[in-house]
Amino acid sequence: MHPEMSDILIGIDAGTTAIKTAAFETDGTELVHSSRENPVTKPNPDWAEQDMDLLWAHTTETIKETVRSIPESSKIAAVAVTGQGGGCWLVDEEGSPVRNAIIWNDGRASDIVNNWRKNNIYDDLFERFGYGVFSGLALPILKWIENNEPETLKTANTLLGCKDWIRYNLTGELASEPTELSLINYDPVTEEFVSKLPKGITLPSLEDLLPSIKSPTAIAGKVTPSAAAKTELPEGTPVVTGVVDVAASAFGSGALTPGDCSVVAGTTLQIQNILQSPNKSPPPVGYTLALGINGMGLRAMGAMTGTPNLDWVRKTIAGGESFETVESLARSAPIGSEGVIYHPYLSTAGEKAPFVDPNARAGFTGLNPSHDRSHLLRAVYEGLSLSLRDCSEKLPDKTNQIRLCGGGARSTLLCETFADCLNTEVIIPAGIEMGAKGAAILAATANGFYENIEIAASEMIGIDKIYRPNSGHTHQYDALYETYTEITAALEKPWQQRASMVSNWESLSSE
């Protein structure tokens, strides 16, 4: 069926720090987008939570603002939702939150994960479900809740993902889909629930908490009268199931067929390959998702912290200068930052790819009195690139081309450094909201505008820029990468000692 240009597709993307809603014509043209901050609260320095009702309220604002900006002659054909993966979003029998969502970069369950690593439960989880468990995934969070908030678990009726919560508010239907459930207890290869958890994990209520499964391109429900009043979406508008944001961003950037590779440079720094079928290949880190579309899978490595490293260095070292000034200063230092190396493990939850270590922390190595802030700034850009290469090296399939999206795609220096460090072309897709566009591609397919997602993507995605590697620079980064990984390996024991030291200090200060 040839798409009618008067039809509009709405894509909603609830990320960790921002909620975005965008309107697209069926040829992929982005007409308008709206965003709101998605506040993260920290009741404890290592914790990260979000108010689920506030998230929905901010989402309605972005939808309403987008809808009001669409030409009156247009018709909203469908809505699709994506959002951050992982974490723990619990609702009761009435569909109301039982507590704030505990999100993917929360560190409260670090001790549980460390214990699972010592007792081989970590490896068992990877063999069963294809993911390297870290503290921000549902199983360790649920275990923490069982240990510390048993009444919360007794009240909970359904475990959702972020996008599932938004879709429920739009449609009144509780459901999820394979990409979300692949991070809990869903075997991505067989595409089946695994009700029996590894020995050593007891969560008697888990199976009862799991929602029904729908295809990512299914019509999961329709906009209810209540949601229509809040969002100004037409009542009865079809709402498509969608996928988690890493998959949606891959789709929206043009990575839809086996062998394609995409990178999200945002709150996290993630690289993912599209596979003909899910593959729980070693090393036992990162994760494998069943995409729920044509039997395909996605194998990903996602470092815990991406562009927040740039936010931090701009604030603390560059004195709050603009990003343009920061990049100019960074460029004034030579490639390799004259021996300064930065490891971008800035999260209080440690690192989750290409290794899992809740104790890992960021740091500079190789400083001497001749270095100035330009070296430190450039080292952070290079540290992100080295971290991305480290993740890429652990993926089973290699590529000579990546599609880049997220806030980092707006940084010319970061794009150039990615290309040089990974020795690959970096393609920047046209448009702004790639996650929302990925959701729109699913909506276009679900509503019959295109026969499948591949055809939809070929019509809806364009290219803005291409960065190609400089062979001379790549040679320098090869040497730098070898040193970077050697330092990483050597830091494991000091990180552990540091964590014990800080824990002892905290115990003494509380007495």
C-alpha cells in the first residue's frame, strides 16, 4: 500500500534523562518534537529512581505539545512507544505504582550481584538468558526489594518496563514484549519464559509478576477516553507495542537487518549488532535480545556511562564553558593527549560492559606537570572512544560501518574519534529523535503503510553525515587501546580495595 502523506505517526521515547515525543510523516520526515526533563532522584548516592506518575505527567505534556503542532489537515494514524530498558517498574492490582521505579543505573543491588558472581549464579544467568547481570536489572533489584521492602513485593501485581508503563496509561492494557523480557527471565533463543531460576535465587512471586507478551509490531491497544483527554490524541488511536530504546534507536538509525551495527552515545554508551537470530555467544557480558521480529536478535555491549562524562568534565575542568569551547580546547591537544588516558567509569554503580564490576570507577592515568586542561578534555573524548572500542571488540560480529545516534552524535570531535579509534565509518542519520523514529517505523509497519520494517526503513531514513577513519590516527589509537586495556585489567584489585576502604569510612562516620 502506498502511504498517504496526510497520515501522521507519533513516536514516544522515554529516556533516562528526557522524555521525547515526535511526529513523523509516513516518509520519515520529522515534523515536530517536544521534550521534557525526566528527573532522577537519589535517596542514596548509589541509588537512582524515577517517580512513575511524574514521568507519565511529563509524557502527556510532550504528547499534547506535539499534537497541537501538527497541521490540522493531518490525521494521527498510530502511536508507538519506546523507553529505557531494565530497572524495575512495579504496579499493583489497580495499575498504580507501588513505589518509585528503580531504574537501570541504580547501584543498590551491587552486593547481590557481587555475591552472584562469587557463587557462579552470574554465569548461570548468562547461559539461560544471554545477559551479564548487573545491579540495574530486574532480578537483583527484586531480590533487594524482597530483602529490604517485603511489603512492596507483596503489594506488587505486575512488573513492567518504562515504555510498558506509558503504553498502559495510554491504553489501559498491561503487556510487554520480547526485548524487555529478554532482560528478566526470557530465553532469547527459544523465545520462552524460563520459570525455574538458577539455584541460589529465590523469588517465589516472579512468575506471577510477569505481564503478557505481545509482538513489537502488534496493536497493543487503543487510546482510552481518559488518555485522550490528557494528551489530546484522538480517542481510539491504535497504540503499537514497541521495543526498548536501544532497539528502537537501532531501527531509527537504519540498523534493521542482520550485520547492521548501531551505537547510542547518550546517558549510556552502547554498541549493538543486529543478528539473523539471537546468539548467546561469549564473553558472558552485555546482553542478547530477542527482537520479536522475523526471528532476529540483537547482541549488545553497553558501557554504564556515556555523555555524562562530557557533562562532568565541562563542569569541573572546563569551568562550565560551552561545548563548542570545550571541543576547541580538546582539539588543541594532540591525539593521545600526550600520554593522558581516561577511563570513563563514572557511574556509582560501576561498570557493566565490556566487563561487570560494581567497584569500577573513572580516573586519569599518566599525568605530569606539563599537562593542562586541554589534555584532560581530549582524554575524556578519547576515553569514551576507547571504551566503545573495548565493547566492540567483545562482540561476536565485526563491522566496517556503524550508525550513530544520541546526544554524542552532535559532537564532531567525538564522531571523528569514534571513526579513528574503531577504524570504521560513522554514519549520522538524518533527523533528531532516532528512538522516536524507530518507534514510528514500527507503527508504520503495524498499520500497513509498509509491508515490513526493512521497507519502512528504506523509505523513512536518510543520512546526514559520514565520518571516515584516518589511517594514521587509527594506528595511534591501536597503541593507545592496548595500554588502555592493560590499565583496566590492573585496576580490578585497587577498585575492590578502594570500595572496602570507603565502606569502612562510612561505617565509622555513622557510629
